[in-house]
Amino acid sequence: MAKNITNPSWNTNSESLQQKIWYKIDEILKVVREEKTATSLEEVISPIEDSLREDDKALSTRPTSFDHEVAIGKRTGVTTWNKWGYNSDIDTAAEEVIASFGGTYTPPTTPTTLIITSTSGNDTSVGAGGTGARSIQITGIDGNRNIQTQTIPLEGLSSVVTTTTWLGINRIEVISSGSGQVNAGDIVALATVGGVPLGHIPAGVGITQQGIFHVPANYTFVATWLVVNAARATGQGSSPLVTVRGYVFNPSTNTKYLVVRKNLDTSVAINVELTPSGPFIVPEGSVLYFTATTDKDNTVVDIRFSGKLQVN
């Protein structure tokens, strides 16, 4: 049982070493906790299994790594997001999004339901289920830019339409499979309005591959790391010059802003990495996405970036 900090009850006839220690703790607490004196040791020690809040008044007594604790869910109000993706066939004709579905990209501004299909009949939950993917989980934002998720049982080549509407997808992942342990075909999420792809899981991959992140309402994305890799498809000849661009789309102004521009001469280097000394802030409701251009057809570009999604 913890001793009373402000009035130690042991060895009262003399000022023992223990009393001196407790009095010193009391003095420190008055400063740290704005003159609000604790009455027990329990008030100033955070149990090791507890999460630490941003405004927690307890003094943590364990060694801490903010990044690690966020990643494993020991901090409330903030989560780690790792994003990755690739475009395996960028040609000279146009600026293309770094996502497995490729082509040009414009952030959606109209909520839409999604049409989910696979290119393989083995990706199904019907009957006994197929050998491929049987169900997926979609995570993204709704028409108000709030976070939402939905689980979809697949029906192979037949379309399944979501019951929810979406402004953007941050991730689609296979959450149950048959004996093949992964999706047998390409799983595509098309916007019912406009018919453009908003999400895509390539065959045999199990999760979306797209350098796009929709920041929900009431959150801020704090980006801390980016790495890009570029090369030309095997057997396609000389090394391409690739320009990678990062944009932030602000729906309030209906404007996109160029925030990153990096050139890669793949005859010299195929990687570029950014670890800014200060994190890059992407405001709530915005869309962060990356594109690439090249001077050689059949260029392959991979991307990975990470950061923390922080409650405002």
C-alpha cells in the first residue's frame, strides 16, 4: 500500500531518509502538476499495461518510445499509417498515379457506392466458398469525410455493390480466404458514379497497392517518411528519367497543391528517400497522393510512405 506523500506516517519521531525522499517528491510534484499535490503514489504512476493519453497527468515510470507505443496501440488519439503502392507500367504519354490500377487520378468529390468484382471465379464466398479470397474489408471515408469500414463477401465474377457510399478508399484487404490463401484474381472497386477505379488488389497480393491517403474529418496526418524506387521493366533497354510528384488536394478550395517533386535518373540511382527534420502536415479532409512521369515506356515505380493520424 502506498504511503501518504504529503504526510508520511512512518518514523514520525525523526526526519528519516524515507521522509526526506517523500518530501522531495512532493516538491517536484507541486511544480510538475501545477501545485496540485498528489495524495498517493498511485496518482503519479501509470500502470505498464495502460494506454497513455496526450493530456495524461500521470508521470510515466517506464521507458517509452512514442513511435512504438503509437504503433502497438498504447497511445489514444493517434494511430500509425503505413502506405505502399506501385505502378508497373508508366508510359511517356501522361502523368500517372502511383497505384496498381494506374492511369490519371482525380480525387473524388461526389460520394458513390462501389461495385466490387474479381477477375476470378475462385474469389467467392458463395456456397462452400472458393479457393481464393472470400471476403474483403474496405476502410476509407464517407460523404462527410468521416472514417468508415465495410466487410464485403465476394461473389467471384459477379458484382457486389456496397451498401455505403464513399469519397475515398485508404485500404482494401482480404480478410478470409480459401485454400489458396490469397485472392486468385484482381479485385476491383469501381465507383458507381463515373466508373473509375478507387481501389484495386492485384492477383496474389491480398491488399491494395496505392500511394493515396484520404485524411478524415477531425484528423491531421503527420507524414514523416517517404521512399520511392524506379526502374524500367526487365528487358526494356535504357534507364528512364522519372519525375515523382506529390500533391495535396484541398476539397475546401477544390485545388491541388504540388508539395513534393523529385527527379530520379535511374542510370545513377533508383531510390530516393525523404526523412524531413520536421514532419509534413496534411490537413483534415485533404487527399495526399503521388504520381510519376517518365521519358521511357514501361517504367515501374514503387512508393512507400508513413505517418501518424492524429485526432485534432
